Amino acid sequence: MLKYLKQLTSLVAVIAVLFAFTTESMAAKKSKTLKNTIKKGFVRCGVSQGLPGFSNADASGNWTGVDVDVCRAVAAAVLGDASKVKFTPLSAKERFTALIAGEIDILSRNTTWTLSRDADIGLTFVGVNFYDGQGFMVRKSSGITSTSDFKSGLSACVNIGTTTELNMRDFFTANGITYEPVVFEKADEVVAAYDSGRCDTYTTDKSGLAAQRTKLSNPDDHIVLPETISKEPLGPVVRQGDAVWEDIVRWSLNVMIEAEEYGITSANADAMKTSENPQIKRLVGAEGELGAALGLDNDWSLRIIKQVGNYGESYKRNIADTGILPTRGPNELWTKGGLLYVPPAR
Amino acid sequence: MNLKSTTSSISDFFYARPKLKYYLPQALTIFFIVFIFGYFSYNAQVNMDNRGIDFGLRFLGEESSFDIQFTPFVEYDGTKSYATAYLVGLINTIIVASIGIFFATILGVVIGISRLSPNYLIAKMSEIYIEIFRNVPLLLQLFFWYFAVLRALPLPKDAINFFNLDVSFLSIKGLYVPRFIWTNGSLFLTSIIASIIVIFFLFKFFKKEQEQTGKQYPKFFISLAIIIVLPLLTFLIGGVSLDFEYPELKQLSATIFNFQGGISIIPELMALALALSLYTATFIAENVRAGIEGITRGQKEAAASIGLTPGQTLKLVVMPQALRIIIPPTTNQYLNLTKNSSLAAAIAYPDLVLVFAGTALMQTGRAIEIISITMLSYLSLSITISIFMNWYNKKIAIKEK
Amino acid sequence: MIENLNFLGKPSKDKLNLFVSMGIFLFLLGIIDLILNSFFETNITSILPRWLNYFTPLLFSFIGLHYIRIELSGIKILDQLNKNINSNWFNAILSLLVIFVLIKTIPGLLNWLFFDANFIGNTKEECTGDGACWLFIRFWITRFMYGLYPDAEIWRINVAFLMLIGTVITAFFVGPKIKKYIIIFLLFIFPFIAINLISGGNFGLVWVETGAWGGLSLTFIVSIFAMLFCFPIGMFLALGRRSSYPVVKYASIGFIEFWRGVPLITVLFMASVMFPMFLPDEVFMDKLVRVIIAITLFEAAYMAEVIRGGLQALPKGQYDASKSLGMGYWRMHLLIILPQALKITIPGLANTFIALFKDTPLILVVGLLELIGMIDMAKANPYWLGFAIEGYVFAGAVYWVFCFSMSRYSLSLEKKYKTDR
């Protein structure tokens, strides 16, 4: 029997070593994500469960929104076709774990960029596509016109596992107001609870407030209070450990913003190939080898601008024209007084 | 070589080596288990290294920075650690499970007995109740109570005022009852404990007296007197007094009202307790019915033949035997109820799953540690109840040859 | 006080007609009073103070019943009634309360469900009545049944289910020989066909990713697959638990107690959040697959306990007899023990399946939208806000129909197999 035991142990050892090698080697390959995306033929994009202006599906299942456009830009760059995206609606709770688990490759879900998220849970934020802040929404009939009107005993509806939950606490504690947090998992449930009167106020990013207001039974009965109580830089997220993929997503977004800076639109992108400005020519792929640095062909940026548009076009189409937020606010180019200042694509 | 000769040669092989036959399958099982665990841990390690996450329980000491809505018994706010948040979640789970068990038992026993009533209407109503609430999933019942019923309650301004007494209110934000404010409350508590102990010893004395002399004392009235008089004395002499803090409507703005003071029971807790009780009561009712029906008719007839009234029969003959049949499956139902309380994650009740495996998980991202701790907590609760159940089963089992 | 009602004398047989007629009159008077109070806002006893008005129907009917309570009156129906509903005053009050509650609630309920409800139409505006807006259900019914599955491919799901139902029904009506082949077909070949049909990707069918599966069809898919696979696993666990090898025994006990001790929600979280970390980076398991595996293992533990009950119920003589025939462990179990044990446990198996079916709604917590998840999605649609009650009543009715029929069937199975031995 001892003989058998020894044989068994050696068998175990061999198998363990084999596995160690294979997994080690598998883990060491570069940009698996890019390879897998090309192999699958579509980009796997994690979005919200329905936030007008950012990621929302209409009745036939077509997704639109600024977050959606980020994923479409990556698809245009990597696969050549902005429509080759598979959208996975995720709640605030499962968004990070879906990304970590490999269910999606980009999380474009108006996610706030914070230190703990960047450093602690194995994810990387690759940019900001919407500068926002947290605010409160109340009923007009309540007579509250500013957060200084808040009194102790208030109940506030919020989404679970968001920076909103934490900021709300900081705000109320700083102002000495005792409040009752009512946390739900799905944004729809939060809105429904607020609408029914279960809570007196609803808090999330101001863009979210504006968007969700369209889902209330009487949107005109509610107002968004003017104060902004936190910084909420929203942007796309990818898994840590895949540097090439990070760069692709980061620069796809940057290209969209820089294109608007140089006045390149989806309409005139082709014409811009003959421009005088070398940077414009680089952005439309007529000059330079920017694509090769990312592992893509040189027309990647041209495809983004042509198929998705520049940042301004995306914003106008999804947020301004739909009435959610008619003005750009901080989401304007730095040359026009806003916060959009991206590194140059060269 | 066909299958038959192969299998017979294999069995001959093992037959000649009994020790091998004994140890080999076990060694294989151990190997298999170790292999699976090793494979999982290895992959987990590799994945976490790739993402730059580290494994450990240190995060439990970090500040949680989120508030919880319902924190009785524990002082909690965002500056406390995740470990405190875990404690709050655990206590909330135990609270809702206890409330659920209490009401489910009462309701279940009532309905179980009604099911056996000779009154056709009552029996039929119980049957309809059991069939309806047993066959609809618990999650759906929970959603119905929370989203459909409790959301339809009025705003605090128009809250339902029970009997117009201004003592207790029911609104969409919860049920408000007066808070008891005790002065010298511990004295009151000790007086109650003392009276219980006195009654216990008195009962023993009465029983001995009855066995020796056949004299019966009015046990019920004497114990009632003791349990009323002793605490009353503490009120009159001991300096114990009871004040009430009534919930009052406070206006926070033009249309926002809220109740301050008193104890508030949030609608999430009400919905969860309601759904759990109604659902589990059906199973307990069926158990009670099976228990009582399982007592052979001979017992009831024999009891009647020695002159016991139906009430005495129930109390002295039927119930003790029926309990033996009723209690094990009912304890199982209590276990199920405790596990089902985890559905609080679907509505906003801050129990262990929502607070720890929900918010804390989202904020720290430590999936493996948090989910393992949550599962271990429920496992400990279940194992405790199972151990008790096994002990009770052994104790009351009829010894069979 | 009750004796004071006897001013006409105790209700007895000799003055039968007097008492019966007065009793019935008073009883009906009470009921009419209640109906007038509740539905027509009139009050025939308005001269009495307000608090008494609440109780007048009860009072009248109670007195009426008291007069009817004649022992051995000779009229068969009356005796039946008395023995049943009216045996003493406590029973009478209970019966009256039940009748009154029914009278007060049932017309309102029927009104809401049927008479004032809207059945025809297509848009929200056509929901004009006070009653339920069943248009909401009709509009969304495809989504409730099939989730977000593309409309053009729904026929594939229908084909898969029809095949299943057809095979099961034929299995009832054919002889045992063909039945064996049908069972082998169902267990081994049909899953392949079903997966290929519904998921697509091969044989020219469009690939539909599992995120789009949903609705009632997803409920059935998850339940049926979990049931299929948890059965063999449960059987092995039950055998393992009764094994004489301590390692195997304790491993089985540990496994069973672990899965039985944790709530299904944590198991689902583990499957969707924790489990992917345990797989190497390259391997990606679809979320639905992970969830089905988790549910299968979870139910296998319960199944193991049910089968263990069956194994324990077999008299030891069966084991002794097979051993005395020289049968080894596996042969004994395969030929003698398991067939008998499984027959005993069939009602338990049915109950486990019903429990599994009722547990599937929990998968909406991890993002798989089965029936209740789809209803949540539909009722959050801005155009169709406010129809939560209709949605939940519909879902409740669907689940109730299935679970009730399954439990009736399992009861009949229980009766059938009880007499078999």
C-alpha cells in the first residue's frame, strides 16, 4: 500500500506542476482582451440598466448614450464597425464584479473615479467622459429650494454600493443633520421609492438626477437643488493588468475629445485628410503611425470620428438634444472654459 | 474481454486485498478534494496577483463610511468599522428571524388547528389560505407586500392614526409606536424574574403535594396573582416609573412631514416579517395538522372513556404526543425562515446580506472574504439549530427494538 | 346572557316552525343589513347610536342562528348545518365573521379583477376603468414569456418545449420497453438538442447569448436542467453518506450540511461573484451556466436527504438478502436497493422539484431576468408606470397554477405509491 501512496503523491505533484506552468504562461500573454475581442467579433460593454442620455435601450433594443458611444468608439477602432458591441446591463452592485470576472471588457456606466476603486479592487480608470457632481432632487411642493433647508429626520433614497451613499453621509454629518438612508439595489427601485413618497429626497449624480427625472410619473413636480456636494468624475473602467487594452480605450476616448478641439466632425473627417494642420492629419490617420503603437491599423481614429462622432456630437445627440442637460457645463473643451483637456494624440 | 469478466476480475482483485479496498477509495476521495481546492486556490491567487488585489481580513478594521438605516441595539454610524457593520447586519437578521418565527408559529398553530375544525367554513378557509400562500414563491409575496401594499400607505401627514388615540401611527415611512422610558427599569426586570422563579418552585411544591395528598391548589390564579403583585409593588414602592415618548409629527418643509420620537418600525422590516410569517405559517400549519392527525383515534377515545373533557384531552393526551411529531419539522421550518430572511437583499432591509455582502462588498471589492464570512455566519446559525434539533430528536425518540 | 335570549322558550323541536322561521328571518336580516351598509350606504338601523350600528348585522344574524340551533329537529339540512357551522355560540360567531368578511371583500375583488378591468386595447390610455389594467400584461406578454429573446427566434424555444412535453406525454402512454429508450433520450440526447436550439450558433441558427434569455421560459430551463443534474449527484451523496468508509461518509456529510446550511442567495452571489475568481483567466463560464451549477449543487444536497430517507425506510432485510446472494455493493444497490428506494421517494422528489421551481425567482438578484425580473423591468418603463399590482398578481397566478397542479400531482403519486407496497 505504501507503494501506491508514493505513486499517487508523485502523480499529484506532476499534475500540480503542469497546471502551474500552463496557468502561469496563460497569465503572461499580452492583451488577451484584444485578442479575445477580435476573435469574438464584438466588444463586451457593461452599461447601466437604463439611464437616459448615458446608456439606454429603446423598445427594439438599440442602445444610445454617451457611455454607449465610448464602447462604440472602441469597437470602431478595434473591429472597424461601431455596431459590433454587446451591451450587458448591470446594476451598481454587480458592475465591478462583472468586470473583474471577465464577463465584460469595458465598464462604461457613469462610474465615479475614486482612489479606492482604482487601487484596491483590481481595476483601472482610463479617463473621464463626464465631469459631474452629486446633487439632490426634491418635490417642488415641499418648498425646499436649497440644501440648507434640509432638516433632521429626512429620509433619502440612494443606490447601494455607490459613492453617492458615502458622500451623502459625509454631507449630512458635516451639516449635523440626522437622516434615514433607504438603499436599493436597482436604480429603478430607488426612483420608484422616491416617487411614491417613501423618501423625501433622491440623491445621485446630477446628470443621473436629470435623466431619471424623465422616468417619474410627473417630472415637472420635481426640482434638482442647485448645490453640488461632491466631485464625480465619471469614466470608463477596464481590468488591471492589460496595459494594451487600457491604452486602446483611453486613447479612443481622448481622440473623440481632441477631434472636437480641432473641429473634426463625422461629416468632415474625410475631408480633413487634406488639412494643413499636422495634428489634424494625425487624428484622421493621414500621417504618423499612431495605430501601430496600439496594435491597430492606422485608420482607427478616423473610424471613431466617422462612425461615432466627436465628443461634442455625442453629447449633443444624447444629452443636450434630448433635453436632459441642454448646456455643457464643465463638460466643455478647455479652450472654451470647461474641464475637457486631454493629452495630445501624437 | 467483455464487461462482465472485466468487472469480475476487478472485484476479485480487490477481494484479495481487503486493506487496499478499504483505503484506496478514501485516498482517491481525499486526493480529489485536495485537487479541487488546490486548483481553485491557485487560480484565485494568480487572478488576484494579476489584478493587484491582496487577500486578507484587514479590511474589517477599516472605516465603513456608510450609514445604515435601522440599527437597534448597536451604536453605529459611518465612522465605525466594517466589523461593526457586520454585527449590525447580523443583529438585524436575528431580529427579523425572531419576529418571523414568533408570528409564524402562532399563526401556523391557529391555522393548523382550524384546518381540523368540524366547522366547514373555518376548515375551508384555512385550506384556501394554506394553498394560496404555499404555492406562490416567497420572493413574489415579499415584493407584493413591499412594493404593492406598503407603498400604498399614506404619507406621514395623513398617517393612519389607530383609533384616533394619537399613540401609534402607520404611514408609508413606517409604523411608529411609543417608546417606553423606564426609570429604575432593572428593578422591574428583577422583580419579574424573581416572580417567575417563585412560581417555578411553587409549581414543584404543588405537584409534590398533589402526588402525596391529592390536594389541588388553584395554580393558575396563584401564579397570576404573584406575577401581577410583585412587579406592581416595584411600581408603588420601588420607585420604578414608566414614561412614554409619543411619536410626534414634525414638519420638515412645506410638504415633508416626519415623525420624531417613539420607536419606528421601517416598512422594509414589516414587509419582510409579514411575508416570512405568512409563508412559513403554511408549512407549520401542515406540520401541526399532520401531528394531531397522527395521533391514533384510540388515544382520544381512551381519554374520553376515563372521563377527560375534550380540553383536557387536548392538553394532557393529544398535544404531548403530537408535539413529538410536530416539533422536528417545525424546527426545520424555523431554519428555513432564518435562511429566507436573506431575501432582505431584494428590498431595502439592512440585514446581513444587504449590509455586508452588499454595500461592504461593493465598497471594498473583497468578494471572496466577504461572501465566505457571510456563508459561514449562516452556516453557524444553521448548525446550531441542527444540533439542537438532533439533541431534541434523540431525547424524545421512542426507543424501538 | 345567551340564556336571556330564550324569552320565547328554548329553541326546541315542538315549536319548530316558529323558531326556524324567526331564525332564518333574523339571519337574513343581518346579512341584508350588512350588504346595505357596505354597498349601498343605507342603514336600516340608523336610529341606533353609531357604535351599535357596526354590530347590528352581527347581532341579528347571531340571534337568528341561535334560534335555528335546534337539536335533532328532523329536517336533514338543518341538522347538517347545525352540526357543522352552528354547533355552539362560538362556532356561530366564527362562521358569521367568515361570511361577513367574504361578503365584504369578494365583490370588490371580483370587480377589480374582472368587471371593471380592461381587457381589450393596446395603449395605456385605454385603461380607463377602476379595475385592473390587463392590457399591461397583454402588451408585454411576449417579454414575460421569453425575456429579451429576439422576436424572430422565439419559435426555437417553442419547438424545444413542445418536444419536451411531447416526449413526456408519449412516455406515459407507451409500454415499458419503449419507455426506457424515451428516458435515455430525455436524459442524454434531449439536453443537447435543446441547448443547440435555444442557444443557437450551430446548424445555421442565430446565436442568442444567455443574457437575452428570460421570462417564464428561463424559469423552466433553469428548473429542468437543475433537476436533471441534481438527481444523480444527490444519489451519490446519499449513498456516500451511508457509506462505511469514514472519509467518504464525512466528506458527504460536510458537503450536504454545507449546502443545506446556507441561503440560496449567498450561493447565487458566490456563483456570480466569487466563482469566476477560481477559474483561470482564459476560461470564462457563462453566468447562466454558473448559476445552474450553483443551483444544482444546492438542490443536490436536499435531494440527497430525500433519497437518504428512502434508503433508510427500506427494511434491513433487503440488504441482508442481497448480501446473502453474494451481491457486491454496486450490484446490490443498482438492482435491489435503489429501485425500491427511489419509488418511495418519488413524492419527496416531486416536492423538491416544486421547491426548486419556487426558488428560481431568486436568480433575478444576480441579474438573470426570469418572470418576476421581466415584470420589474416592464413596470419601470416610463410609459407603463404604476401597474405593479397587475404585474404581481399575474406572476402570482402563473406560479400558483403551476405549483398547485404539481403539488396535486405529487399528492396523487403519494397515494398511488402508498398502496403499492
